[in-house]
Amino acid sequence: MNKDTIQSILDREAEAVRNIPVSEEYERAVELIVHHVHERGGKLITSGMGKAGQIAMNIATTFSSTGTPAFFLHPSEAQHGDLGIIQKNDVMLLISNSGKTRELEELVPLMRGLVPDMPFILITGNPDSDLAQKAQVCLPTGSPAEVCPLGLTPTTSTTVMTVIGDILVVGTMERIGFTNTEYAKRHHGGYLGDKSRKQSEGEIR
């Protein structure tokens, strides 16, 4: 792989991020998360299949580490008992590039069988899908073309999904006033733990 190819991939991925549609839906998503988790005592549950599921898992761990309790629910395992993680006041974040992921389409009525008014946020490349129509908040990715030479492997799409997750995390952190001191309480090991403790000492002083 030569430098021109590498630069082309970087340019295409960067352009996809720049083209993520920006709207007031982000504020609505953050408000839903703050209301259900921080005001009503629920939690954020993320879900997705395949590569989108891995992004959903990463988003859940990032939320948890920044003061918003979050868990990843595998949509297939949900049908074999894991659905029991869902409780009143929870809010869900689903990720489906196609907007037609069968396991997520099946998950929505199952979760609402437990909590009829359960709201969910959807990150998708298909804002016209049935899943998008059922979501309280839809966050389109802009449906970028994959940099994969086959145009199939989730590459660019997962990049923009990750960035959208970061936007939600940072927006929620700002809304709840998350501090270095609170960060340090959740990170006891490694470089970040040491750095956050030093920064929190500066806050206390």
C-alpha cells in the first residue's frame, strides 16, 4: 500500500465525519439520556449486531466511565433471557447501519413488552427505515460509502458511528457537569487513573 492510497483512505474517512448531518436531534438525544439516567435513576442500554454491536459496546463502556451507567445488550442473547436487564426508566441506544437489522427489529417489541413506553435512540445510515420511524430520536450517519475496496466491510460507517457516540458522551458529560474528581473515582489504575487523580487535586484546591 503506497502513501497515496493511505492518504486517500484518510481523506475519505475524514470527509465522511465532516458530512455527518448535524441537527437538534443530538440535543434531544442527550436530554433523553440525562432525563432517564440522571433524573429518573434508570440506565442507558446500547445494542447492535456485528460490527455495529462492537461500536455499541464501546459507547456503553465510554458512557459508564464518564458518569452515565450504561450496559451493552446483545440483541440475540436478549431473546434467551438477557432481556431481563431492562427496567423501568431505562433508555436504549440502538445502532443499525441499514436500519433493517432483523435482531433489532425483533428487540423493539420485546423490550416494549417489558416496558411499554421504553424510548430508544437510533444511529443509522437509513433514516427512512421502520426502525427510524419507531425511534424517539434518529441520528443519521450520512450513509457514507465504505472505504473497503469491496464496498461491503463496515469501515467508514463504523467510524462515523463511533464519532456520533462520542458526541453523545461529551454532550452528556457537559450536561451533568462531570468533573476530574468524578472521573478519578471511576479510574483507579493506569495512566488515566493517575492523571485524573492529579487533575482532581487541582479542582479540590
